[in-house]
Amino acid sequence: MRIGIIGAGALGGTFAALLDRVGHEVVVTARGAQLAAIRERGLRLEGGYGEVLARVRAEEALPVTPDLALLAVKAQDAAAAAAQNARALDGVPVVVVQNGLQGPQALAAVLPTSPRTGAASMIAASFLSPGVVTVTAPGVTVLAAETATAAQRDAAAAVLGAVVEVRTAPDLAGLQWSKLVVNQLNAASAITGTPLQAALESRALTTAVAAAMRETIRVARADGVRLEGLPALPPALIRAIDRLPLPLASRVLRRGVAARMGDVPNPGSTLQSLRRGRPTEIDHLSGAVVAEGERLGVPTPVNRRIVEVVHAIEATGAFLPAGEAARALQA
Ligand SMILES: NC(=O)C1=CN([C@@H]2O[C@H](COP(=O)(O)OP(=O)(O)OC[C@H]3O[C@@H](n4cnc5c(N)ncnc54)[C@H](OP(=O)(O)O)[C@@H]3O)[C@@H](O)[C@H]2O)C=CC1
Ligand SMILES: CC(C)(CO)C(=O)C(=O)O
């Protein structure tokens, strides 16, 4: 099968290398130093799925029409990346692998004829230098259809499921909000400049993360969303984060979501952007919680502080020690 991957960074690069390894014809799009490195040396995948050197074709835009496409750029780049490839993607099933609430819904105007599916991935992949992606923890990827039919979603799930663990979920919004709860972990590592595991060693900071998750859960509920899309976030954990006193909730959080992150240091995707000097996705993570909270009348002071602090770090490069980070997030 010919598979087009738009945005061969951390996750796009992971899928590209793994799909190449099992014999698909993989064509990727990339830009800047990443494009040059893939063309010169191939795409090297290391870590949890083994070592792969994928000699995939890399271009600025898809030169051919694929049978299936994955769009795996940051939320703020998605519409432009889709528009750049709109002709090649006409009518092609597209899986949008993205955190935040926009996903495939934001591409309706750009890719009107593509059956679209959203994907929330728990794979932790690091892209810190051109041409090399390291999987620090394999994980499940969950697919939920937007305009795709269940059959088209399942067909995409079968292709991806041959190389990583894949599940499907019935409700895209429930899946996206569930992942947004989990992504509150990103803030801790982005603000401290340390891997997730190290950031969560601080009780005070984990408590702040639990508070941000609680706000996210409450905004989702006010929006009528059922958070049941991700195996990493079972109903009992959601209840605990929502209802227990925060210090207790933070302990449950550490045992639940955080424990699934494995031992290999994972600089979440937000910290990776900071380390590469790229804009972060924070406006589409905590920023989305703030915007939806405003619309629905649910207070989100911790998420608001996260957005402010991460933007300050984008501007100054000055990370905060964990205790200071926890204080900075106190509303
Ligand atoms: N990394 C992870 O472990 C996980 C990430 N996610 C989510 O998956 C999505 C992708 O994240 P991730 O893989 O980390 O992101 P990366 O930044 O590592 O990869 C995206 C790549 O796409 C490139 N890109 C952006 N626009 C274009 C374009 N128009 N044409 C070609 N290339 C383009 C970027 O270039 P440039 O660097 O120049 O901007 C970058 O190299 C995000 O929504 C993220 O939140 C979800 C789960 C885990
Ligand atoms: C699953 C997790 C937390 C992996 O690091 C992620 O979604 C991210 O880094 O954006």
C-alpha cells in the first residue's frame, strides 16, 4: 500500500519507519533540516519498537496520491500542511494524529472530500535532532472517525495495527478530551525543562497537574462530553482526579497515568518543541481548556497559568525548578 505521512517528526517519523519496515511504500513530507537529513541519511528510528533505518522518499509536499495518509504535525501547523497537500489528498482517507480538540474537524474546509479519522496516541516519541526519532515508550493509538465511515476507520486501524497497538473508539470528542486530560502532564515537563518522570517526582507539581486535569474534566463534562476514549484514563481514575482532595488525587495520578509512562526519560512533545526552538502547541492544549471553560462558564485558573508560563519560557528559555513551577501554577 502507498502511505503518505505529512510531517515526519516524532510521531509521523515513528509511523513512517514502522510502515516502511513491513513493506509499505511510504512517502513523507518534512521541512528544513529534517527534510535534508531524511533525504541524505534516511529516517532512523530507535527505542521501543527497535532500530529501523527507513530510506523513504521525502518531499516538501506529497508528489503522488497515496491510498492512506497520516497527518502528524502540531495543531497550529495542521491546516497549512493539509492545504499544501490538498490535491494529492483529494478523496484519500486521512488519519489526523494530533493532540488538542481540533484534529480532523479543523480540516473540513481544506480536505472536504477526504474521509477523516482522528487519532490519539499514547506512543511517546522524541524528535530532538534531524533524521532521528527515539520511541521512549510504545503505547496504544486510538482511532475515532470524524467523517470517515466505521469501515474506513477500521481499514486504517488495520493498517496501523499491523505495526503498533491500535484500538478504535466510537466518539471522537470523548477521545480528544480524554487525551487532553493526559496531556496536562506535558505542562510539568515543559515548565521544568525535565522529562515527565522527573517533573512528577515533585509532589507539589504533580498536585498542580492534577488540578489542571480536574479543570479539564469539568470543562469536558460541562460540554456534555463522556471521557471514555483512552485505556490510560479509566473511569475510576477520572473520578479520583475529579473528586478526591487534590493531594490524594495527585497520588492516584502518579500511580495511574504517570506509571504507564515507563522508565525511559520522556520529554513530552511540548518540551521537545521548546528544546528545538519551535513554537509549542500549548494554546491548543491548556489554551483550549481555557477557551472552552470561558464559553461554558467553568473556571480554569491553573490552565490559564500554564499557558502564560509556557509562553514566557518560549520567549526567555528560562525553565523553572519544580517547586517554583508548582507555585507559578497556583491561581
Ligand atoms: N511526540 C509524541 O510523543 C506525541 C505527540 N503527539 C501529538 O502528535 C502531533 C505531532 O507531534 P510530534 O510528532 O511530536 O511533532 P513534531 O514537531 O515532532 O513533528 C511534526 C513535524 O512536522 C513538520 N511540519 C510542520 N508543518 C509541516 C508542513 N507543512 N510540511 C512538512 N512538514 C511540516 C514539523 O517541522 P518543524 O519542526 O519545522 O515545525 C515537524 O518536523 C501533535 O499534535 C502532538 O501533540 C501525540 C502523542 C505523542
Ligand atoms: C502521550 C504523551 C504524553 C507522550 O509523551 C503525549 O501525548 C505528548 O508528549 O504529547
